[in-house]
Amino acid sequence: MDVRLTSEQQQLRDAAAKLADDLGPGAVGELDDGERVARLEKTVAATGWRSLRSDGASGVEVALVAEEFGRGLVDVPFLGPVLADDLGHGSATIVVGGLAPDARGLGRGVWLDGGSVSAADLGEARPGVDLTRWAAPVSGGATVVGEVDPQRAQALALVVTAADILGAARGAFDLACDYAKVREQYGKAIGAYQSIAHMLAESLVLIEGSISILRYAAWAVDEEEPGVAAEAARVAKVYCAKSAHTICETSIQVHGGIGNTWECAAHVYLRRVLVSTGLWPVSLKEISVGLS
Amino acid sequence: MDFRDSAAELAFRQRLRAWLTEQAPNFPKSTEEYWARQGEWHQSLHAAGFFGATWPKEFGGLELPPVYDVIVDEELARAGAPPRPSLGYLVTGLGRHAGKDLQQRFLPGMIDGTQRWCQGFSEPGAGSDLASLTTTATLDGDEYVINGHKIWTSYSDVADWCLLLARTDKDVPRHKGISAFLVNMHQAGIEQRPLKMINGVSNEFGQVLFDGARVPASQMVGNPGDGWALAMTVVGHEREPSTLGYAARYEKTVNQLARKSAPSDELAWATVQVQVLRQHVRRRLSEQLDGISHGPEGSIDKLLMTWVEQSVGHAVLAQTGTADLDLFNTYLYSRSQSVMGGTSQIQKNIIAGRILRMAV
């Protein structure tokens, strides 16, 4: 047993982090910067990471990129195309419940129906609750285009959304920590008060727990029996989603009044977390209890 | 990256599983029997070659990678056996801070379980603020004379030896006047007062009154004033769930609840939490392969473990309420996890101050 990331996996994570830091929206105002988005799109396309699965990468690698892109609020498609690629359709994006949640610039959607893969054309993509990923409705008629192992595909979908959620939570947490060190009240940084410091300490514990459970679930996608992988993915998604929700709300609270304004990025992370939570949502009722 | 057992790990697991099957008829049947036979369990686990994974062979350890402790914990829980004795913090404390002579004299008996140990740190007036301790050790010839009052001393009533912190110098800053001693518990001048906890158990924690007890100066760990550094090592390791094997114990409770009662959100949430802790321990132990020695990160792990244990406690209440006395006591015991080994508030101070660099 050795669950450390390999050096190749660390390099991939670092490269994804750097790309997100360099070209992601550094502030809310940059979400509307079309030139930046075009540069980001071109760079992400050049990495080939949207086709990680068909290139033979494991769930761990896909999750690492998804996490760093969530942390950096990367606002061009990744989650959608990488899951569509897992279903064998590299140039499409994923559809769930008749909507493609990550469809900016993409015209074709695929989804899983039992073990069958269906495809259809998409309507126009627009930003909605999530300001970083644009959703598009299915507009054309569906055709069955293939077959896959549904449990493994479902496990990957849960793992990738959980990774996106964890990454966004880390982004919201970093934002809050930076703010707590510079914002002063009563003559000292607010992070020096236990009431603030303890909330942030709790957020870090939630992040570390999320990293641990997600790593196992991401590995399990390809290495465990499909049923075990699916259960691990459900556990990871429930924990990451619940933790991230708390972490984002904490970030808004630590920012005080500013945290409730449009200009503070805390809500952008929260929106992304909640939208990803709602993609293939997992309820506690679906968790198997007392198996081992 | 591999979450599976290697061939060697699998062989160890299978050997342990077979041994536990043989031992199963002898497992304690009640809480009283568990406490009474704790020392015997420690000795048999060691004699069979399953205890002390990471410790040096010269002191009776196995010199194996840390993940072997996870295997032991998982298999003990699976078999319904008593847990692995919690000793890592004492062994690590002596391993890092004691001279070779004291290590050779004391570690083998500590590890093989023939000598029982307790830890005399906390006092009625020195809980979270440990450095305010007032127990004194005064040099008299080639011995120190101990006077003071210790509390929350685990297993003090059955201990042969005590790792004791006492003040040897009142005239220096308080952290610098503390020294550590290895004190024989079988002597005049030591009075035991058991503490009965809210779950009704009085075997675990005690109070110890030192009134003129004596310890040879040669049984001081390190030099005068080195006690604080040892204390920080010990409490750092005391916090690490990876050295405690609690994930497997919690899993056992969750499985017990699942057999007894219908599913609920509380039980499902406890299941999720236990899985998180289980994978978290695996990640932390794997990181130790890099030689990373956790400092303040131990507080993250302790806090996570506390939340997990208390969610299991709440699952007990949700599933069986007050109907099952043993399970109810499991709930009551869970309340102490956010206090012992450093309160959750102290852990958050450590995380915020030393990891997040807030000026708390």
C-alpha cells in the first residue's frame, strides 16, 4: 500500500495549477474578459487534457486536473468534454438531465442511458447560476452511438465533479485566509481572533479529509470492481460536497460585508460548488452501510 | 499509487487473520474482562509478531513500514478483537529524547507489554496550559524527590512506570524549567485515586498524588529543562490517528448499528466519515514513507478523528437511543475525544497559528 501521487501525477497537477493561475479569472471582473478566455481556451485545447481518458489516463489524473481547474475557476470547458471523451466522444460535452452543464463553444452532447451512449445537437450555451461554466439544452433528436460500462462511467462522473468541488472549495478557502491576514478591525488582523481563526482551521480539516477520500475514489474508478468504485465515488462526492458548501459559506462570512458583494469571488466558488453538487447528486440514502 | 496490499503485506495480513481466528474464543466478552486482560492481550499480540510494526528490532519492534499498523488495525476490527494498545507516543518520546542506556533498559519491556506505563503530564491546574504545571522534582543526593498531583493519567492503577513531567527549576521561563523522568510506580509516596468517567468506567483514567516519591537522577530523560521538548513530541504523536487505529474501531460500531437497526441519514453520515478517516490514515501513513514527520498537521488529523468519533456517537443515539447500555456508553465516551490529547479548541489554535499562519 502506497497511496502517494507518482512524480508524473505531481507534475500534471503542478502544470494544471500553473495554467489555471496564469489564465483563469483572477478576479470577478476578469470573467468578462473575452481575450483572456480565448487565450485560456487555446491553451487548454493545446494540453490535450480534455482527452485524458482516451489517451489512457486514470481517474486519478483526470481528478487532479479537474481539482486545479476548480480551484482556479477555469471558465472554459473541461469537466464536460473529459466525461464525453470517457464515453468515446472527444469533441462533444456531457449531458445530464437534458442539459449540457459545461458547453461553452460546444455543439454536440452525449449522455449515458443505462449502458447506452446517446448523442444529440445542443442549443446555445449561456452562463446561469454558475458564472464560470455555460450550460446548453439538448436541441436535436437523440441517436444511440455506443455502449459502455455504466457503473465505471458513473463513478468517473462523480469523481470528476467531486474533484471540481474540492478545488473550488480550496480556492474559496485560500481567498478567505488571505483576506483574514490583511483585513484589520480593532487594530489587528481579523485572523488573529479565535472566532475567525477557528472557522478557517475547521475548513482546512474538511479540505484534508476531502483530499484523502477523493484520492481513493479516483484510484478506485479504474482499479476496484465497478460496484466498489461506484460506492467509493458516492462517499467521496457526499463528503466533498457537504464540506465545500460549509467552506464556501465560511469564506463569505470571513469576508463580512464585502463577501456578500458581487465583486468578491467567494460567491463564484460557491456557485460552482453548488452546480457541480447538483450534477449526478448523491444523497445519504444511497450510501451502503455496514458492508465490510 | 496503489491502495492494495503488496505481496508481503498480503502475507502478513493472512498470517494475522489466521492467528486471530485461533484467538477468537479467548477474546474478552465484557468491558470488565477487556480492562482486566488488557496487559495479557498486549503481550500475546507482541509475542505472535503483530505489534510494534515501525519500531527498531533491537527493542522488540518489527522494523516494517507504517502501513502495517493499518493492516493490524483493520484485521483486529474485522475479527472483533480488542484494539492495538496505544503506545506509540511513549515509544516515540523515548526514542527521540532518551539516551541509549534508558532506551535499552525501558523500551523492550514497554513494547512487549511486560511492563505497563502511564503518562504523568496533566495536573488539576495545568490542562490545556500544560507549561503551568507545578509538580516539583528536587535533587536530594543522587535522587529527585517528587511532590505534586497528576490527573487524567491513563492506566495509572495498573502501571509499573510513569513518564512524568515535573518542574526542576522555578527561576527560569516556565517552559525551560520542566524535566522528564521515568518513575517507578511501586513505591511509598505515590497514592492512586481512580476517576470514574461519565460512561461509568473507572479503569482508564486516574489521579496520582506524589508525596515524597523518589526517582534516581539517572532516570531523567535528557538533561534538566529538556522536558518540554519531550512533551511536545509526545502530545504531537498522541494526536495522530495513524498511531491509534481508531478508524477500524469506529467501523466496528457502525457495522454493529447497521445489523441492529434500519438505515438513517445519521448512520450513513457516520459511515461516510469513517471511510474518510480510513483513507486519510492511509494517505498520512504513505506520506511517512517520504520521511515527512508530521508536526502541527497532527492537529488536523486529531480534529478529523474527533469529528468522526462524535458522528459515530450521534449515529448511536439516532439508531438505538438509550436502549443499549454498551452502545450508549460508546456515545458518552465520544464526548471526551474533543478534550483528551488536547482540546479541539487547542487543535484549532495550532492549525490556525502554525499552519495557516494567522497571528492567533
